[in-house]
Amino acid sequence: MYPRFLLLFLTLGLVSCASVSIEPGTQHTTQHKPSLVYVMPFNTTHGEFNVDRTGADLTAFQQNLQLMMKTAIVTDLSTRLVPAVAGTKADWSSQKNAWIVEGDFVLVNQGSRLLRGVVGFGAGGTKLETRVRVYDLRGTSGTPFLTFSTTGGSNAEPGAILGATMDPLTLAIGAVSGVAHGCSEDTKRTARMITAELSDYMYHHGWITQDKWIEPKTVGGEDLW
């Protein structure tokens, strides 16, 4: 009885051991608050994937991760900040008052669900790192006005402890997810930090009110402004 209680206590204490943070990149002024954001699939070509798949299975994993990330960002932006849709190559030539969000997967560590849930303390932890670029379609330079990176992961396995949720982002990811649970959790947190970073940019340019501002968590707790 006592060992079971201790294990439950440790597991409950570790469910919050998960975090994604922003690493600063470059920022330039753009003149337009977007009425729409296009979200492109994140590139997997040069990323490091430490997962239990190779060959065709790895390719399928990467494609599903791309879909999951795109869906998560679209859902979170639309729910919390500004309308967003999945983008296509044709959208790059659009003259709409819109932004484009694209990026790269830099590192994906799948980790071990069993170790995260039973051992904790970082055992079997996941890791997800991305680079993000944001473009203004009304700009003329063809270069991103905002770049940043995200980094973070999950040390504990929250799924069985926290149970079902009606969070729209969780539901959206669940509808398309074909990858490990830890990676899907990291994708959700990464999407929320990307939304927060765009929110922070808009807030400090006076385009949204404070009640719409989502303060991003930066590496080391630094304020980007």
C-alpha cells in the first residue's frame, strides 16, 4: 500500500515537469496587424529525429508531426489571437493583409512514455526544438520580420493522471495525431508559445489590448522587450 501511495505522490508531483520556452531571434518593425495568418508545414529535412522509426515509418512520423504542428498552431492562433488557416505555396504571392508562419524542426526526441510515467525526474524525457519565421505578405523585403526558436520537453507523463480534456487544442491534435503522446504534448506547448510570441509582438506594437496579450516564457525568464 505504502509503495503505491509513494509512487502516486511522485507521479502527481511530476506532471507539471514540462515546459517550452522562447529563444530570441530577430525583430523588425512591420506596419500591419494581420487579419489572417497562414501556417505552413514545418520543414523536417535537416532536423535530428531520435525516434523509434526508420525508413518509410520515419517518413510517415515526420509527415504526421508536420500535420500535427500545423493543426495545433492554426487552432491556437484562431482560438486565442487572430484567424489562422493552413497555408499553401500559392499563398506566398497573395497581397492580402496576412502573415505567414513557417519553421523547421531542429530536434525531436521521442523519449519513453513508460519511464516518464513511472520513474520521472527526467527519465525518458521528450525534447522538441523548432526555428520559427514570420513574414508579412504586404512587406517588400521577402525576409521575415520576426524570427525565434522554441525549446522544451516533457519529463513526466500526464495523460493517465489528468484524464480527458475539452481543451480545443488538445482535441485538434488528438484528431490528427499518429505520433507518441509525449511528442503531441510538446507540440501543443510549442504551438501555444508561438501564439504567445505573436501576441507579444502585437501587444508591444499597440495592436491588441492587454487582455489579449499572452506573455511568452523566455529561456532564463528574460523579457524580450
